[in-house]
Amino acid sequence: MSLKGLDVSQFQGVIDWSQVKNAGYQFAMLRAGYGYGTVDEQFHRNASECNRLGIPIGVYWFCYALNPEIAAQEADGCLNTVSKYRLDYPVCYDIEQATINYAAENGVTITPALATNIVKSFCNRIEARGYFAMYYSNRNFLNTYFPADLSKRYALWYAYYNNTFDGTDCGIWQSTSQGNVPGIAGNVDLDTSFVDYPSVIRGAGLNHLSGGTPTPPPVNYITYVIQPGDTLSEIAQRYGTTTKILAELNGISNPNLIYYGNTLRIPEN
């Protein structure tokens, strides 16, 4: 089997997820953040929209860990960010060359043994908290840093830009970084899942799906473009709502920090 998907981060900007769904995409992997607790600027909006529209999602977290202890902390930061959303796909650790470069800048040499232990630490913490764990990397990084049998212990999301790849030893294949998807401006990564993760995860009772699903944000809303001098409290008062509702609907972690030119979703009365 194969399912058509994509993966996105804040670099894709504000996505029209209705267009993405109508174009036939069956799942999305969303960047939730990186390091210890740094949240992707578009994650909350992307996750809320996908949950609202019924697009199955998983998440990924970029690795800046220097040791296994920090990797476990990054896992906790990831799950603290994503726990209120329905996740039908894995929670994935993204480790690649930028991880190695960051470590070197901080005086740490990432050896194959250390890279492997970092991934194990993150994935083990994800599993201990009841979620399905996965790791992501590209062909060169895998060949350089990881033992061949690591993908037998944890699911692998594999970046390999080759049209003839058959999916051997991986669960999700990222086939290009230059996809063109309705509703998304510019290039986007495209993926194929060779595993029915929603069925696997639900069947195993993972990702806390058996305990019910989060309440999606309001379906009916208007869109407001933030003007110079606007504050969230003033906008809330103007439209008869609250700053808490606006913050939750738009994924705003700091109600005192909004940006001119960005759009807000405001529930209709």
C-alpha cells in the first residue's frame, strides 16, 4: 500500500489546508519545533486546521541535542507542544547534518555511537509516554552514523530523492523537496507512507487516541489582517470574543506578541 502525503514547517507560510485536502493528500507531517521547547511558528495553526478538516497528521522535532539526556528533554518539549492534538501518525525525531554542525559549534563531536544513543533516548522517551516513535534522516547520514538494524527497532522516515525507490526498510519516504501543492506557496516536501499508521497506532492504543480526541477549533470564523498598533485584547473586544479564544484558535503562545500583516482567525458570533 502507499498513501500520499507531505511535510511542512513555518517556511511554507500560511497554508490553505482545504486546498491541500481537496488535492488528494492523505496525511501531513508537521514540524512542531526544535531544541528544547522552541515551537514552530505555524505549528499550532497547522495542527488545528488539519484536525478540523480531518487530515491525519504526525509531527517531527528537529534535533539539537548534544547528548542523550538533552534528547530526552527535547522529547518532553515536543510532547508538551503536541499533546492537545489528535496524532494519527508518528512522533518523529529529525537528525541530520545541521545537528552535527550545531554540536561542533558547541565543542561536541557527534560520533556514530553518540548519534545512535541520541535517537534511542528521544524515541524511548516518546514511547514511554505512550506515543509511536520514529526517526528521520537522509541516505548519507544513515550510512555514516547509524547501524543498519536501527530501522528494525524504530520506524524510519527516509529522505531519498530517487523516483525508483521501493520503500525497503522505511515506513515513510520523502521523495522530493520541490513538490508543488495547491494551497501552499513555493516548494514543499512530498512523502509516501508505506504503512497504514492510523490503523497501527489506533490498534496499539498509542498516541492516546483511545482516550478520546481533542475538541477542534470553531469551524466558522472570519479572517482579520493585523494592522499597525493592534493588540490582541483590542481585536477581541472589537469582535466580541476573548484573547484566550483568539490565542488558542491561532496558536499564539504570547498574547502580547502579534505581528502587523499576519492574519487572525476570529470565530463568528
